[in-house]
Amino acid sequence: MSQQVDNIKPSYPLFRDEEYKQMLDRKRDDFEEKHPQDKIDEVFQWTTTQEYQELNFAREALTINPAKACQPLGAVLCSLGFEKTMPYVHGSQGCVAYFRTYFNRHFREPVSCVSDSMTEDAAVFGGQQNMKDGLQNCKATYKPDMIAVSTTCMAEVIGDDLNAFINNSKKEGFIEQDYPVPYAHTPSFVGSHVTGWDNMFEGIARYFTLNYMEDKVVGSNGKVNIVPGFETYLGNFRVIKRMLKEMDVDYSFLSDPEEVLDTPADGQFRMYAGGTTQAEIKDAPNATTTLLLQPWQLDKTKKLVEGTWKHEVPKLSIPMGLDWTDEFLMKISEITGQPIPASLEKERGRLVDMITDSHTWLHGKKFAIWGDPDFVMGLAKFLLELGCEPTHILCNNGSKRWKKALDAILEASPYGKDCTVYIGKDLWHLRSLVFTNKPDFMIGNSYGKFIQRDTLHKGKEFEVPLIRLGFPIFDRHHLHRQTTLGYEGAMQMLTTIVNSVLERLDEETRGMQTTDYNYDLVR
């Protein structure tokens, strides 16, 4: 089993060597108490049936493969979007290791985040001393300009009071009185990662503006505020900025992790890079208005912006696809008085041209999609624009109000009338759906690859290929730098989707003298 220095095998071919196959077989036989293979096959086939689906959808107290993450993950991402800010999680080290690893695998970047290492004694007596020592050590060691505090399940279950703990830490001299430590309670057992982002942003905005509104005048700085929400496509930050610059619109991007999550390999480590400055968030109430790019996930943010900042938040959808990008740009033009430049009109025309080129290959193709509320709604709307037919739309963290809005969009299109929207359901539910009502493709994050594997295991004719769009993407590289917003994002999504369809067609027609009568050079 030893490797040879001149012939190093990576894991896949190595574990297909005969000696490794025999070793793994012995391990299964001697230690795993494996069921007979015919029983395994029988149960697998049963899980693909309508009977099993009905039982699957009847479960109440069990989640299998959730299509969401927990609140503190979103709080960490929001915190990373502010200049020289250290995300600080009041909880155990294991939680923070999970958050950092989750982002590491998606962004392929080091992600800074600390915890105050709550253990058994803190779970019984409370974590105030952990907080005092943790804030002091974090500031001394990493020298951030701000520490943004969120919580884990442990801290929330025992009822730790962040406001009291932080104030006591300041009173006792562990950190200075005027040192900024905004916070948000982010219990993992309610909501999801998008809720955590919303809570953290509201906490930071409240900290810097709630008690400082006396001299604020709406519109006095001439800017437009942009609040992205939980956004993991770095290209989306860039495309929104580019469009605003082309329109000559002055803006403030509130929470902007674009640079810190995409630092160059030039020999210099950057723990902090870019981000929204404290001056920008303090000045945000002086803007003309605030645009929420993902309004379905920003309830607390909207309440603060409207109630405290006195901004009229425009009713917009996520700027995905053709129609909703049009609406976004026209609203910007209406607010600022700036015309939409010829460069963006040309970009729109190119997108229309691309849709025209590709629609014959996409028309009538059936898709199952899942993800976060705004992303899924924007993707569904774009698929309808392409003439595609969403069949199953699953949103683990969607609300009834969101479902009602999406149902109305689907019913307004001839391509969406046969689609069913599922909220509060997980990827094991989706697995049943693609077996009993097979779509042509799935669109979602990397976790969908296991559903594709299962459909293929039943037979090649049952396989549902996965198109990777969403978060997280762990098993492909550099997709997080792409964009899904604006005309540019629509072009990239269209390219990804149509080429996946054509690749599948090639796969089905490359059989020599069997199916290759349609193995065409020109598609």
C-alpha cells in the first residue's frame, strides 16, 4: 500500500487499487455490520417511490440535509463587510471553526473570526467573564477598529445579555468606553443565515445611528445607500458598483466584504481589507434613500431604515434577470435624476441577443431549484424569461408571504403554472420530488450533487444533472467570483445554464453508431 515517490497517486485512483478495495471490503464485513446488499437495494428503490414521498413529507420533528445554515454564519459575513472589523462570536470554539471552515471552502480565502471559548462552566454560570477576557484579548491581539459580536445556541439558551456584558466589560476597563462593539442576538435555532445577516446589520446600524439622528437630514449627502444582504457572489458587489458608476451615481455600499474575501497572493497577508467605513455608516441616514438588494431577507434592516433613518425604501425585487434589472436601473434613475447611459443600454441589448440565440435550446426545459428566498425568486423569474419551466422550487427558509408572492409570479406565466413552491422543506424532500416528478436539471448549491448521484444510481434515464448556482459551492473553484445580478449576471447565468443543457445533449448523443446521428458540431 505504500506510495512511490515517482508515482504518487491521489485519493481517487489510489483507493481503486485492488489492495485498497480488499481492505475496505474487510472493514465493511468485519466492523460495519453491513446489511445484505439485496436489502440495501430494496430500501433504496423504496425511497424513490410515491409511497415513500408521502411518508417523507409527513415528517415533522426531523430535518435531513437542510437547505440553509444558522444565524451566526450570516452575522459573521455581515461583520466582515465593515472596515477593520473582527467578527466575534459569543459561544464555543467549535461553532466558530464551523463558520470559518464553511467560508474557507466557498471563498478559498482565510476568514478571520474569534470566539470567547465558552465551555461547560460558562454554560452553567453564564459567559460574562469569557466576554470580558475575550474582548480584551481580541482588541490587543488583532487590533481591529471595531468588534462585532454575535451569539451561538449555547449563549442564547442560557440567556446571556450581550448589552449588559459589553457595558460591564467597558465599565471594568477591559476595553475603552468609546470603543465600538455593536452586537446582535443570533440564536441558531430560529431563522437562518440570512436572518443572522439582517440582525447583525441592524445591530451595527443601530449602534452608530440610533442616538445620533439630531443633525441628520435625509438627502443631504446626495448618496444612495446599497444594502446587499447575505451575498456570496463577489462579482455582484462589483457589478452593482459598476452600473452605479456608469450612471454617475454617488453611493455607499453598506457591508462590503468584496476585498477581504478576495485578497491577492502577492506575499502580503491582509487580515483586513476594504469594507464599509465607520464614517460611511454614520453618514448613511443623510442619504437620499436606501435600496435593499434582497428585501425578503432584510425585515429588521428595513424597519430601522424606515423608522430611524426616515428613508422611503423603494419596493424593488432583487436585480436578477432582464425585467428586474430594468426596474432597478429605472428606479435609480428616478431617484437620482441621472439618465441610464448608452453603455448599459448596449449591455441590455447584448443580453436580449443572447436570450434570442439560446431560447430554442431552453424552451420547455424543466428545472428544480432551491436556495435563499431572494435568490430563488430572482432565478425563477429569470427562468420564466428564458422560456424554461420551473417544476419544483424549494426554499428551506422562505416565509408564507414570500411563497404567496412567488406563486403569483409563476401563475402569471404560462411556463410557471405547473410549478409547486415548497417552504420549510429540506433537500431530502427535494430528493423525493425529483424521483417522482423528474425535472431535466437541478439548479442549486454543491449539496445537490448527492441527489444527482442517487438519481444516477437508479438508472441513467433517471439522472438529474446539477447546475451549480447558489451558496455554498464547495466542489468547484472560483464560481464565487462570478455575478448573478444585473445584465452581466444574467448573461453569466444564461451561459452556465444553456451550456449545461448542451453538454448533457452531447453526453446523450455521443454513442458511436447508436445515438451520434445527433452529435452535432453546431448547436
